Amino acid sequence: MKKKIKIIILLASLLLVACGGGWSSEDSTAYIEACTSGGQLNDSYCQCNLDYLKDKFPNPNEITPEDSVVILEAAENCAYHLY
């Protein structure tokens, strides 16, 4: 259940920043705020996740629902920040 909540939060966060070209500082801030807003994910995890996604998607407009595998990879890659 927690994993599903985290995935939903991450997908919602990506949708919030998926406008404009490239990752602006406002995009990054919005992503971190959305990621941490539920109180279950810490800043370190969310920053790691954001960095991973920025590496894979230089432009947030490139992220589509079909990229859920990459989003899950980011979650798994950064999971050590949760403990």
C-alpha cells in the first residue's frame, strides 16, 4: 500500500512540473514540495529521486505515463534514503 501511495505521489509530482522546457528551479521546488507533502517521504529521498529523473529526462515534458518503469527505477534507486 505504501509503495502505491509513493508511486501516486511521484506521478502527481511529475505532472505538476511537466510544463515548459527543461527543469527550472521552480519545477524542482514544486517537485520536492509535492514529493514531501504527504509526510511519508523525506527531503533526501525526494532530492535523490529528482536528480535521477533529471538525468533520465532533461526536459520534464518528455515524461509520459508510459515512463512509469523509469519512475519506479528512481524510487528503487533512492529507497535507501528512506531508512
